[in-house]
Amino acid sequence: MDTAIETPRSDKDILRRLAERKLVIADDPINEERRAAWRALDSGNNSRVMVLAEHGGIRDERKPCFPSVLDCTDEWARRVEADLRREILLFEELRDDHVIEPAMNVGSVVKTSNFGVEAVVHQGGDETHMGSRSWEPPIKDLDADLDKLSPRTFSVDRAATLAKQQRMENVFGGILPVRIRNRHYWTMGLTWQAIDLIGLESLMLSMYDNPDGLHSLMKFLRDDNLVFSRWLEEQELYSLNNENDYIGSGSMGYTADLPQDRPQSGTKICEQDLWVLLESQETVGVGPGQFEEFVFPYQLDIAEHFGKIYYGCCEPINTRWHILRKIPNLARVSVSPWADQNFMAEALGRDYVFSRKPNPALISTGKCDEDAIRADLRETLEAAQGNRLEIIMKDVHTLNNEPERLARWVQIAREEIDAIGQ
């Protein structure tokens, strides 16, 4: 029985016209060049530097790639319309190396429980300005309270997923295919979950005061994440992330290495067919030895299950590179604003992608200093000459209500890349 919700005819016509525009864009040779360039970057045969700029976290009233007018009336249709218009604006105005694929994606309806406890969170700021965040961790004493934790439970609503897919197909049929493209988590780095449960101060002090208790917590989190991953695999809820999928801390998933070639493996997507992100921003204040003892072994256990690994986000990787280089299938490494670029360039060589994250303050302050932006880009380009390089402007939360700054940054980045001949 067809349980899909009907979309008003006028809204459907609007969405179909936008889908036709998206199809034209997806077939543009620019997109094909970008696909090829991303795959070449991943394989080590790249011919140019890749450039990305994120806009989703900007909290200004005026935002880049934000549709000012929506014509649909139905709430669901307006959300889909906004997504389509953003993709079009991304291609026409931002002009970075994002790729528009000729498909509409829907995600499975999956729910996960908490760990039997929940932190009380206090959030400052408002919808437009980020403020402080503090929380009351539910685990006050690792020895006394660890038993309060329970493994998470998971469920999937296949009927609701099918209804979502059918509604999309009823609107876009004959123009764009509708596919399930799931993204169930951002990171499996573990320390984010750990500090939610015990707090950052406790995480750091426990390395000295209660090492056994901290190891017990990290083992619990490792095991729970692997159980979740195996459940997703068994339930056939994993989908590939090897196209314009957001992988790692800002990159795109294009690769010829995934899915892996496994004779007679069937169509089920397995862990080894996927990218996974590992990071540990929360432990930036601890030494390499403590990281290696209390975090890395548990991340390594997770890494061994997946096909390709992207490591890092905001933490400076150079202080723990001698440890991280042991990760199998490590492919891309985040080089944050606080990393030693020269060290990382030499360490990564041609074996890994140098995933540079410039400081977002460069385009966020009251005055946009283009000379400073160019100097920052030149520093990266000179340090990473000969590397496989992608430059990703991310974690931008304000452009001082000048949304055109983001596209201008992309333009400046391309100019500097051309000037240095990369």
C-alpha cells in the first residue's frame, strides 16, 4: 500500500523545475572535472589543489548560499526547496570544488538511545551568536558510577524510511533518481563521548588519578561504537560515502578504492567499504604519551574495521604524528590552524592528503584583510609544495554579515594557487 504523503501540485511543479536545473548543473563539465580531480587527489595522481568552503555553521542574519525566497507552501516541500536552491547557489556563486551529483538523497530513520545517563547542558548565546557551553557530567566518580552506564540500543523504522523515499520519488520521478544515502555519525574518535560522560577535567586528571577507571570507560565506548557499527552493517543500513559525501572533518569522499573488491560479497555495504573519521580534539592539552596510552589503542581498534581513515580536526597533529602514522589505511590528515605546517608537509609527503584548515578568523573579523588572507594561503602553498593538498575553510560562524566574503575567499585561494603554479 502506498503510504507516501502527497505533495501539493503547485509545490511539486516548483520542485521539479529546480530538479531539472540541478540535473543540468550535475551534467556540467565543471562537475566532471571536479570529480576527476578529487579522485586524482585521493589516488596520488592529482594535478591541482582542491578548495572547499563551508557555510552551514554561519549564524549571521545574512548567509552565503542561503535562498532568500522560498515559493513552496508545504513545510516538507519548503525544506527540500531550500536544499535544492542552496545546491544551485553553491555551484553558481560559491564556486569551490563541491560537486553536484544527479540524485536526491534520503536517510534511513534510525534511532539510538543514550548510555543510560544524560548530561545537563547549559548553553549561552542565542540563534545568531555562539556563547559558552557547560555541562554537568553524569559520571562523577569512575569507580562508583561506571555501572550506571548501559550499552546503547538501536532501532530502524523501515516503514517511515520507505515513506520518505516514496514521497521523494513521487515528486522527482523521471528527473532525478532517489537513493538512500545514510550518515549515522560524524566521528568515532571516542573522546567526545567520554567528556560528555565524565567532563574534560575528569578525563585529563583520570590519566593520573584513576588510569584503570579511564581505561574501563574507553573500552566501554570502543565496544559500544563497534556494536553500533556491526548492527548498521547487519541491518544493511550502511551506504557508501565515496562521492560528494562529507567525510572526515570537511573533505569529500571521492575515491576509487571504495567499495573494496570482494568477490562474491553481494551488495551489502560493509565497514571496510567506508571512510571513517577519527579525531581527539578534546585531548589537545595532554602529552603524546598520555594520548598513546589512553586514546590511541581504542581508536586503532576501530580503524582496523574500516576501509579508509581520515584523522583529525582542530587538534595539531604534529605532536602525535609518530603515533598516528601507525593507523592502517590512513589516507587524509587534518592540518589545523594550530599545526606546524612545515613539519606536517614533510611528514605527510605524497603518502597522505594534506588537509589544510585555515584560521576562520581571517574572514570573520570586522575588517576583511585580503592581504592577510593571501599571506596565509601562500604560507600553506609554499610549505605543501609537492604534497597532495586540499584547503578547507571551515568552522566559520560569522562573516560580519558580509556573505560575499566566502566566495571571495574561494576566488583569492584560486588566484594564489595559480600564482604559485600548483
